[in-house]
Amino acid sequence: MKYLRQFGIILAVTCAGEIMKYFIPLAIPGSIYGLILMFVLLLTRAIKVEHVKETGEFLIEIMPLMFIPAGAGLITSWSQLQSFLAPLLVITILSTFIVMIVTGKVTDFLISRRREKK
């Protein structure tokens, strides 16, 4: 029953994010609104981490399964992707490195800031 309650909380926040998508006129997916909403609710402690921890960990563990339909979709549309595969690969590789560098710099900054406070 605990897991159903935790999943219900996650599902309700996700649903609220989808509803927000229709009322906020920005080109942002509802899932992103849901993530931001969950983040704010966790920060303000309106939802405690313990209320969603086990189900959240389970969903993270099965996340690779969620990529199977996307991979199958890529395989079925391979003929359409071939025409712009080279630019797509360059963009993907560059954006991956940029994200890795920015994430590393932000992490270094936050770690050094935490050490200065101690």
C-alpha cells in the first residue's frame, strides 16, 4: 500500500505538470513542469523525500526499459534519419560534451562553496 501511495503522489505531480502545460503558454513539455513542481514541493518540504523515495528509486532502476520504445522508433525511421545523420551525430556529441563540462564546473563550484561554509 505504501508503494501505491508513493506512486500516486508522483503520478499526481506529473498530472499537475501536464495540466500546467495547458495554462502556461510556453513551449515546455508537461513532464518538465512536473519535474519542476516536484522539485519545488520537495524543497519546500510540502512533500517529504520519504513519501516518494522507494518508488522513485524503483522508477530510476527501471529507466533503461523506458528507452526501448524510443530505440525501436529510431530503427523504424532509420531511412529518414540517414539524410542528416552526420550533423545529428556532431550536434549530439558536442552537446554531450558541453553538458558534461557545465555539470562538472557547477559541481566543482558547489563543492568548493560547501567547503568554504565549513
